[in-house]
Amino acid sequence: MEHTGTATVEFNTQALCDFYRTLIPEDKTTFLKTLAQDYSIDHRIASHLAHNLYLSQGKTEAVILKTEERLKAALTPVYQQLFGQIAHLGDGVKFLVDMRADILNILSSNGTDQDSPHLKSLNTNLRDLISLWFSVGFLQLERVTWGSSCDMLQKISEYEAVHPIRNWTDLKRRVGPYRRCFVFTHSAMPREPVVVLHTALTDEISDSIQSIVHHPTLSPEADQTTGMMERQEKPESINTAIFYSITSTQKGLQGIELGNYLIKKVVKELQVEFPQIQQFASLSPIPGFKDWLMGEINRAVHAESIGERSTQILFTKQELRELSTNFGHQGQPILVTLKQFLHTNSWVQTEFLPEILQVALMRLCVRYLYVEKRRGFALNPVANFHLRNGAVMWRLNWMADLTPRGLGASCGMMVNYRYFLGLTEQNSKQYLENQQIEASSQILELVKLLPNKETESKSHL
């Protein structure tokens, strides 16, 4: 009888999952809102049991513990039992990860919808469950090579979010000589990369993505037919590992820390394979810098238009004079002209303009990375990720990514975060507890170029 009951529950649970997959987005929203609100906690019962727990003080420990157990059960949403049943299905964990992605999409578009508190609670409960299932002990580290399965290689190509893979030749280069591609997989999601980390093996800390994506080895020699290097690696020429792309492939795992553990695992793997490697660093994009800069310029232009002085100094008087002399349009403020150049990315092809803007843009980018904060931590999400991991903000690189994506995100700049293995725990603790950013002399020299009031942390809610 028990056997039949279990089979029936499994059959019904699978049917529910199959039904959910057939729903259009609007119907999924209705389904999830109903689940969140009607199958949550019975607040009346929870309040009653909380009162009973208060009254039980002074009674025997057994009575108190029993009352606490009842309260705990009452504070567990009904839908959590459903999640547990779904997780027992063959593809149940992946289903729940995808369902959480749907919830996050609804929350991001809902604003102040009155159903949001229930959906947020649903999201929190599901995130906590998924976090347990995806703890690092349940994840397997795999290296992806050209000999890996076709479906894994295809997913590596499709999921690459930082530096899109153009074709199979490009993919072969990224998993070939002097490159390492590692992924985390989960037994409940076989053949599905959860997090992907691309690493370049070099003889120095790279200062541009062009040098990594377009040059497969340390040697300039290549096969004339394919352009690919087929020779064996020379381990003695490798002393640096550059983490140039890390991608979380599942939106439903957002907010669950996995990238940090993947980097630590890969470092250990590389130390075994190449004991001589002394330098570990990232070559990271700076998403959001250009949007932030355009917002600052808009504020400065608006302040000027109404006769007020901008509260933030973006460019020095000398920089503005030089820009006006070379690129000023009669009757138009120089910041308006500059904004047009930046918006179209045409400044890169304009004679002298990159040279004129280099110090100013690097100074402003350091302000964005080092000074601007959200709740005390780095405003830039990539900076926050590496700093939380214990890295040092090492070097800002000019003209490091000249792709449309790189110019559109950060005016072509990229940044190295360097991992000093003996100091990562200490650096992480200082950042998490005191919001202290460890930075190199190059970064700090650029900070010194900022007006004094701009070196103080700027907080964003």
C-alpha cells in the first residue's frame, strides 16, 4: 500500500511539472502567485503556537521542545513539501532551478506589486533549499577539452556570457593548448555545466583580452591552414594563470555562491599540473562603468544648464580646455559633445581623442571601482565578487577590450584582480567585515588624482 502511495505521489508530481512546463509566461505568473499566497504559512496557527511557546516557559524541557517542534512545522510553508517531492524526480532539481528563474523574472518586473511579499518569501525558501543541494560537496569539477562530448562543448559555447564564442574554431582555441576550461556539474543535472571558468596559461599578467582570445599560445607560430597551434605546451614557459571568464549558467542559482569555490578548486588543480605557477589573476570586464559615467555627465550637463555648479568634478579645467580646443562644437557645451562621442563609441577612431581622454577616463573608472559603494561594498558587481574572494584590485588596463561589447560596457577598459594565495583569507575578511579594499600602487595613484571629496566612499542604496 505504501508502495502504491509513493508511486501515486510521484506520478502526480511529475504530471504537475509537465503541466507547468506547458504554461505560457503569463499563466506561470498566475500559478506561482497562487502557490506563494495560498500554500504558504497559516499565520493564525503560527501565531497561536508562538503564544503557546511563550506560555510554555517554566515548564519541563520536553514540553518546550515539543512546542518548538510544532511551531517550526507551522512556520514551514506547505509548498516546501511540494519542492521536496519534485526534487525526488529524475529532473526535479533542474525543474526547481528553472522555476526559481521564473520567480526572479517576475520579481524583477513586478515592482511594488502587492503579491511581491509572498513571491519574495517563495523565492527565499526555494533559494535556501537549492543552496543546500548545491553546496560545494555535491559539485563535481570537470575539465572540458576538445575531446569532451559534443553537447558539453555546445553548451560551453552557448553559455559564454563574457566574451562570446564566435565559431567552432574559436571554441577549439579556448579549450586547446595554453587554455583550461573547467566546469562545476551536479549529479542531479548531468551533462549540464553549472558554472564555467575559462583560464589562460601565460608568462605574464595579461593586460588585454585581445591577447588571450586571439592568441592561443605563448608562441607566435601557428598552423597556416587553420591558424590553430597544434604543438604541445611548454610547461616551463608558463608562470601565470589568468581567469578571463567566469559564467554562472543558471539564472535560478542567482545569489548562491559557486564561482568562488570554482576558482579555489581550479587553483588547486593548476598547482598540481603546473607547480611553477606563481601568479593567479583575473582579467575582468567592468560592466556598468559607461552607464554610470553617462549618468554623471548627464547630471553635470543638467546642473550647468540651470546655472548650478555640479557637485562632482568629472574633468579638470585643463582637460575641458583641451577637449574644447580640439573637438568643441560652436554653441554646444563640450560635455554634450563628449557624451555624443562616448555614446557612439566614435571617440576610439577619432584622432587624438583617446590620448586626451586616457587619464580622465582611467581616473573616473577607478572612482567607479574603488570609491563608489553600495551598502559599503563595491558598486561594481564583478569587483565585489573578486574582492569578497580576497583578491587585490591590481591594475586598470587601457584599451583592453575594443569589441563593441567592451567599449559599450567600460569604454574599452578592463581590470586585473590578483590573488595572492597566502593573503586571500585575510583580504576577504577585511573586505567583508570592514569594507576595506586592497589595491595596488597603480590603483591608489589614480585615486590620488581624484578631488579630495571624491576619495570618500559614495554610498548607493
